Amino acid sequence: MHIDLAIDKTLRAGPRRFHLQAAFTAHSDRLVILGPSGAGKSLLLKTIAGLERPDHGHIRLAGTTLFDSAQRICVQPQLRQVAYVFQDYALFPHLDVRQNVGFGLTRGWRNPRRGVRDERIGYWLQALGLEHVAHQYPHELSGGQRQRTALARALASEPRALLLDEPFSALDAGLRADMRAELDALQRRLQVPMILITHDPEDARLFGGQVLTLRDGLVESIT
Ligand SMILES: Nc1ncnc2c1ncn2[C@@H]1O[C@H](COP(=O)(O)OP(=O)(O)OP(=O)(O)O)[C@@H](O)[C@H]1O
């Protein structure tokens, strides 16, 4: 997946100011955004998803312009066909696993019914090994199951890219290694481009692909 991005974005909170000034091109189906806490990693990922709007610049993904201040283009998040998996997974607590995954298929904000039948839900439950917990609620799941539910929900929307904000941060060391391997296998199997945030160089090394290093809102390197 080709990504061409050059953006500026300033955030202000009282007297504090944070300036993200990022420009890079990448072509891998696996891009890791690496950097210390506060480097601007989430902000960068959110601008790609359309959850934050840059002040200036452009973002092009696989040949499609998602944002271009000069051309006054800013595609709405729901039309970008990118799925964003939040650090805390942001599952709906009042929906069971099946309904959470079904939410990825629905347009608009209506909750899927509890017994909703859609073979695509079954497909994603099976693909992520969630069939046996399909009727459990998020608080009844392990960390790994929660993450798989979030991934299934994201993938059900058939995005052209999956954006993952610190997918391993909530997991303990053992599970972290398992989930790295699972994500690796999932990417290979589905060939879905992934952009993944981490502050752990080990994640970047093991996940492979290109690595973009951010520091203080600036691109330090891309390899
Ligand atoms: N709404 C906001 N207003 C002002 N500053 C903000 C706002 N949101 C984030 N920031 C600041 O922007 C900077 C970048 O935040 P961001 O969440 O992108 O960092 P990060 O690299 O993802 O960090 P972490 O690894 O800790 O999640 C931080 O210094 C943060 O304090």
C-alpha cells in the first residue's frame, strides 16, 4: 500500500503546544510507527483515519486523496475505508462479541440485534477464534479475546487498511508474543495493509515491514 503524507497539525492545551510536522512516503503493507510516549504517534494515525484534521498538507492512501488542504479535500472518516483499532479496543460494553463484530457491518449507528444472523459475522468469529465466546460480553473476556473481538469488528468492515494504536500495550508479556504472531499470520492471510503504533522496538523488529520513527512530532527516520 502506498502512502504519501505531508501534514502539519498544532494542538494547544492552555499554555502547552504540540506541533506535529510529518512528511513521508511508504509502500509496505506493514508500516510500524515507533516512538516514545508523546511523540505524536496517535495523532498521526488519527489524521490518516480522519479522526483529527491536519491544519495543512495532504494524505494520500493507495492513490486516493483523503485530505488535501490546497484542494479543500477532507474525506469523512466513515468514507475512508480505513478501520481504527483503539489502544483500549473501545468495545461496546452492552453488546456481546457477536454484536460487537456485527457492528463492523452496519452502516449508521443502530446496534445489531443480539440474535442477528449474518454469515459474515460467523466468518469473522471463526477467523479470529471467537465462536465459543460469541455470546459473552467484553467484561467476560480475556485481554486476548478482547483484542481479537476488536480486530474482527474492524476487519468486518473490509477496510483497505487497518490502523492499530498500540495493539499490544494492554497485554502481558506472554500474550503479547502470541498476539504478535497472530497479527503477523492475519496480515499474511488477508493481505490487509496494516499501520501499527508501538513504543517497543521489539514489536517493530518482529512485525517487519517499514519503520517510521517519530520524535517530538517530527519524523526522525523511515527505513
Ligand atoms: N487535545 C489535545 N490538546 C493538546 N495537546 C494534546 C492533545 N492531545 C494530545 N496532545 C499532546 O500531543 C502530544 C502527542 O500525543 P499523542 O497521543 O499523539 O502521542 P503518542 O506518541 O501517541 O504517545 P503515547 O505513546 O503515550 O500514546 C502529546 O504531547 C500530548 O500531550
